[in-house]
Amino acid sequence: MRKRTAHRWQLTLTMLIGVFVAVGSFWLVQVVNQSGQEQQADQFANEPDYIIDRFSLVRMTKEGKPAYIISGDKLTHRPVDDASDIDKPFLNSLSGQQPPMTIHAQTARVDQGNTRVKLNGNVDVVRPATPQAEAMRLQTSTLTVFPDEERMETDAPVQMKLGNATSSGTGMKTNNATRQLQLGGRGTITIPPRAPR
């Protein structure tokens, strides 16, 4: 009798261990599959939802007039952060109150609801001379532009030419609407002598 009871306990214990191993294995397979599916979904989440070659975008003012034009060789939009990457960007400011400016770079990232443009690689800003202002050229490696506010800023070294004067510094903030410019860090300013009258 005792042998039968002992045998039953051994059989019951073996079956319980088998059930726990089966349930544990099933749970582990589910966890691994779910993890793999999430990883695969994350991998595709950053895929571009549209790509445009040789594009041009015109941003209008509240009065219905063109404020600025952004164009480039290629625009890639990513839905994860609603940002766009641009190859060979060209930004042309058309503000009626201030002199127009053009900006070239190697790449750009447009984000924050199309209110910020971060330009990188050989950034070149040109403002031609007008009766109210001298010609200006600014060169740097990276520049953040807020087109709606007509502001620009960078923490990188800057070379600038305004008329015949040249200046350099590390970091810069400028506001085209108020015509204020602030160079940061240590820098130099060279102002040529005035021509004799």
C-alpha cells in the first residue's frame, strides 16, 4: 500500500513539474515574440513616410504674401518626430520690411512645427547691399534659423563681413527684424579706414 502511495506522489510531483515547465516555456516564448514584434515595429516607425526630390516650399505671411522659400535637392519626412531632413537646402527670406537674405548649407533639419531650421555644413548667409544696409556675408559650420521670428543663432565659430569690415567670434545671435547682432566668445573686428574725401 505504501508503495502505491509513494508511486502516486512521485507521479503527481513529476506531472506538476512538467506542467510548470510547459507553462513557463509558453510564457517565455510569448515574451520573446512580443519583444521581437515591438523591436520590429520600432525599427519601421522611423522609416520616412514621404520623400520629395528637388522641392520648393513657400511659407506665406498672415497677409497672404510670401515670407520665405525653402528649397533643396531632397526632403525626407519622418513621422516619429514630425521632422524633415533636407539635402542641399536653400533658404530665401522675402520679408518686405527687411533686406532679403539667402542661406545655403549641406544639410538641414526642419522641426518644431516647421518653425526651426537647423543647418549644418558650410553654412553661407548672404544679404546683398540695399540703400538702407550694407552687404553682409556670414559663414559658419552650423546655424539654427527661426524663419517666422527672423532670428538666427549658433554656438560655432563665425566669420562675418559687413560692408568692408570683417569680424569673427565663437557663437552668434542675430535678429533681422530689429537688425541686432551679437557675437560671442573671444573674437576680432577689423574696420578699414575711411576713404579720404
